[in-house]
Amino acid sequence: MTTSAATPDLRTQIPRADFGRVSVFFGNKNGKYPDGNQVIVRGSDTRVAFDTPIVSNYIGPEFDTAELVVMGHVHEDHMAGLHRLPNAPVHVHEADVAAARSWDGLVAAFGVTDQARISEMLNRFQRDLFYAPRPDAQSYADGASWDLGQVRVRAFHMPGHTAGHCVLLVEPEGVAFIGDIDLTGFGPYYGDASSSLSDFRRSLKRLPEIPAKVWITSHHRGVYTDRDQLLRDLAAYDAKLDERDQRLLAMLGEAPQTLEQLVERRLLYPVGYDAPWITDAERRTISQHLDELVADGRVLVDEEGVYRPG
């Protein structure tokens, strides 16, 4: 592995790490949202980009000569460089491809219900994230592979964050791009209309089974080369799910509450933090936890939609 020194100005020098034919270009603050970490794979026949975060706009020829884009999943921050590759085929898992093809598809995947804020969201994405849909996006399925010449990419469908979220493994390098299973302190995000808490739980259990020796996250953590450290951080990340259960139980222990009352108190984001998708994301996240807690008998709900400890 080789690395270059970080610099405050990503437009002059971008920190990177190289693992054989795989290069990682680190976004601002190690890929903290709204930026991300750009992965480029140099096959002897084809150069491929995994997703296209903001940093891709400042890499130059190493990104701009990519001949193919394989998306691990579709969100606005992963599409920020697609406008630079208008002639490169874009491959997206079949469960996310509609979100890549049009703005309506992306809004449907988000599940934003406040119509007054949808145009605000579009303006924000176009201004800050170079957002442009790709109506030409092609779909792939679980287990899809791409032979790039001397290296191969395999897709492992690991839904939860989005319905089509995939881990992309580069062989024989053994480099896995694990995307937004990003192991951040924030914890797993599954607040979209296409997200699933139960799927995320299963994907977290499957992640260690992927035959990799290097793991790359879209955001924050960046690169893991120590499996034991990866497993420790994965356990801490997974534990956030149980912590959220406990926080909801504690809120209900104070007084029985409706879903909307719990949404106002927030489970994911601080009270007062504002973005067009926040209320819907809180509602879906809390609902999924409540459904599990009710199924387990730990929470009861009456005919009026009031929740209380079981």
C-alpha cells in the first residue's frame, strides 16, 4: 500500500491509497458526507469507477478516463461525478436502478412525502452534488461479475441501507468496497422507503463472510487492512441497532406515546437539525424498530396507535 499526505485543498492534491490495481481517492474529511471515497479499478482491458462521490470531480484523468461505472447503491452523494462520464455505461443493482434513471425514481426511493420540500431537495443536490440522473443506467443482479482483464469484480447483494445496496469485491486483490455499511459512529441508516432494518441486520452478519483482506467504506472510516479491527468496528456499528431499541423503550417508559410523538423527539438526528428527508427518515426508522419490538412482545400498541412497554 502507498499513500500520499493529506492536504486541506482537495483540488490540488487528493490523498490516496493503492492496493495493486485498486486505488482509493479519499474525499474531504476522509469521505464524510456529503463527500465520499472514490474507488478506481484498473483492469488491463477496462478502467472502472465504483460510485462517483464529490471528490471524483477533482481527481482528473485517473477518474475521467473510466470506461465503466459500477454503483454499489444509489444515493445523491454517490452520483456526484456521473456527469463527468456521459459515455461510460453505468451499472446499478436492479432494486436501485430506477433511482439512478430519474429524479422521480430517486424521490420514490427516498420516500419523501413533503411535496413542498422536494424541489428544495433537487436544488440542493444540483447545486452541491452536481446531481444529474442517468436514464441509460443498466441493471445487474446479485452475483453479477465484470471481467476487466487480469482482475474481476463480483457483486454481493447486501440490502438494508437501500434495497439494492451491494458490496463490490475486486479479485484477486481481495479488496471489498463495502459502501454505506460505513461503520461510522452514527450507525446504520435505513430510513428510505426502500430501506429495511431486518435486511440490514442480515447483511451485517454476512459481511465477514466475504473473502477480502482490504475493506473500503464510502464514508468516514476509509480503509481497513486489519480484519480484527474491522470486526470490532462492525460489532460496535451493529450494537447501534440495539441502542436504538433501548432509547425507544426508555422514551416509552416515561409515558405511552404515538409514533408521531416519538418522531418529534427524534431517534437518529438531533432535535432542530433540518433537511427535507429528516421527518420521513425518522418515521420509517422508528416504525421499523417498533414493529420488531411489538413482534417480540417488548412493546404493546393499542387501537389508537399508542405505544407502551410490554
